[in-house]
Amino acid sequence: MKATITVLPGDGIGPEVMAQAVRVLEHVAGKYGHEFTFQEALMGGIAIDKTGNPLPPETLRVAEQSDAILLGAVGGPKWSDPTAAVRPEQGLLGLRKHFELFANLRPVKTYPALAGFTPLRPELLEGVDMLIVRELTGGIYFGPSQEQGDGDTAYDTEIYTVPEVQRVAHVAFRAAQGRRNKLTSVDKANVMASMRLWRRTVIGVHEDYSDVELDHILVDACTMYLMTRPASFDVILASNIFGDILSDEASVLAGSLGMLPSASLGSGKFGLYEPVHGSAPDIAGQGKANPTGMILSAALLLRYSLGLEDEARAVETAVEQTLEAGARTADIASGSGSYISTDEFAQTVIEKI
Ligand code: IPM
Ligand code: MN
């Protein structure tokens, strides 16, 4: 098949891990007889430096003409002045909103090869395999917000509507049907009106999915259960901000934030794929970054936007085999263990494919 992919390397380690994901996709294209065209564009801090805008109109134009977006990472100390009028993160939030990418899928599993790498006891990690479905275009991230003129008051508003909760709940229930038929909806219904609407709406959507077991837990309890019984979760459904926080917490279960991919989807096949990690400016340019989250994001792109399930599996299996063979980037090398570079790790994945 032919596909056009918009590539937004972004800042910090973004360009280094992106180069590896593109190599992997080129290899997959050659091996399976596809033709992928990559179009690079500016987003984030680099776009601010070059155009003054974190999400230039040209980038949106390129992205609109493509089948999917692959994104590295955005942000860094250079642009982190909280009083600045433009910030790199606005580019990312703008992209999510522009394309109505309301469902963010963040799969988390423990790789047996890395189990010793987490701070949890190994027996707690057996069978950890969950999917966090995070609402991505609503809630407090996009509600009315303001810093009052006197500088003494600021507010952000959590707002959810029934249709917004319904559409992401459908994504989560359908995902559960393709997995272990269990959905845990996370809220704070004991305190927040928006979260009572959330719970009521999820209960309503459940009527269409009687084969899925649904439970509701409060977000504070969820943070604890993620550490005390992580293997009990299948699909977790959460609001924009709760999903943001819970997915960083869950990343501990995978051994490193560098391992995790994500897919942001709307109602069609178009999607944005990015690793969960940030731009890691402290290690940028040193060949130390773990390209796994980025490479696995490319695998999700193959699966969800291009419908290439076999190719997606081939990439995921190659990553597992690479880890089992002992290949380690700096973040997942044990204290005295040696590690290989970002490129060498990706080269091993390519050989396994
Ligand atoms: C994420 C990030 C973003 C978010 C930031 C960079 C705006 O933390 O994708 O999880 O909060 O959504
Ligand atoms: Mn986050």
C-alpha cells in the first residue's frame, strides 16, 4: 500500500528517536512491499525558534494531507519560562484539538526481560498488561482558564459533556472486547460534578457492552492499586488530566518511561503517534535515548491508521526479541551493565524484523 506520514521530530531527543522509527518503517515498507512517503514539518520549540509559532499553519497543511502523524517530543528548558506567551506544548495540544483526537491509547506491559528493573517486587509484575484510554480533547486541559490581572488568582475549569464522555467510553469498551473484557473507569465522583456526569455516562454506554465487566474506582485509590495489584487491570478509562497522571505512574511498571508508545485517535483512521516520554534535554544528542517508545508508536501507526496488523506485530515482536537478547539502552542497563546506543538498539530491532 501507499501511505503518507507526517514526521514531526520536535525537540530534545525527539529527532534522534524519530530517525530510528523512520528507519524501522522504511525497513518494513521494503520487506512487505509498501511505499511510505515521509513529510517532515516543524512543531514545538523548534517551530517557535524558526517561525514564532509552535504549530505553524504549514505544519497543519502538511498533516491534513497525510494518513498519520508521527511525533517525537516537544519542549525543553529553552522554552520553559512559564510567563512566555508561546510554549511548545501549545503545539501538541493544538494538534490534538485540530484533528479532534479525543482518544489517547497508552498500552503498558511489563517485559519479563525488564521485570528486575522496576522498583516493585517481581511477583507483583507477573501478567501486567493494561491499556490506558485517556480522554484527550476535553476536561481541564481545554476548559476556560485565566490568570487574573492582579496576579493573585488563577483558574482552570474541568468541563465534560455527555457526548464527549460517550465517544471515548465507546473506544474503551470496544478495546476491552478485544482484550480481557474488563474496564475500569476512573473518576472523582465523590467530589466533582463533572466526574459524576462521567460515571453516569459510562454506566449508560455499558448497556451496549454487556459482555464487558465494568467497575468504577476513585482516582486516588487507583494510584494505589496500580502499584499494589497492577496485573488486575485490563482497560482503564480516565479523563484528560487523570489519564495523564496515571499513565506516567503506570510507566514505572514497564521499567522505563522510554518504553511506552501512544496512539491518539479520532473517529476515523487518522491518528497521531508519539512516545509517552518527553524531550529529555539532559541526554539529548548523546546517543543515549531509548528509541523503543518511538518505534512501538510507529507499530501502532501501522496497526490503527494503515490497518497493517501483521507488520505492526512484526515490529512489536522484534522489540521483545531485542530485549530478550539482552540489548539495552542506558535507561534500562543495570548499574554495572554495558549499554548500546540509540542507533545500535534500533539496528538490532531491524535485524529481528
Ligand atoms: C503527555 C504530556 C502532555 C500532556 C504535555 C507535554 C502537554 O505530558 O502527552 O502526557 O500533558 O498531555
Ligand atoms: Mn503526560
